[in-house]
Amino acid sequence: MSTFPLEPQFLTVEQAAAYTGTSVRMIRRLVDQRRVPVAKIGSLVRIRISDLEAYLEANTRPAR
């Protein structure tokens, strides 16, 4: 029996861009500015979905 979750918990930069509907450049900028925490595995950058959602929630303004 596998102990791995069925849903991925981490996204690549490209997947995070698709998830948020933004560009890869925007995600890299957020990472470089340390506005979104990342996990680095060697040279690979992975973004936890919950961290990305927390950033989006904190930066969402209500409609007027």
C-alpha cells in the first residue's frame, strides 16, 4: 500500500503559473521577492499548493 497522497502537494513554477492564470515570469518574480515560499530540491523549485493559495487569499481584494 502506497503512503503517497493521490493529489500532488507541490507544483513546478510552470504548473503554479497555470494554476493561478499568470505567467511563469510572474511566479518567478514572487519567488525571487520571497513573497511565496518554495522548496528547493537541488536546482528544482517546487511551490506548495497551500502556500500559493495562502498568498492568493492574502492578496485578494473584495469587489467594490
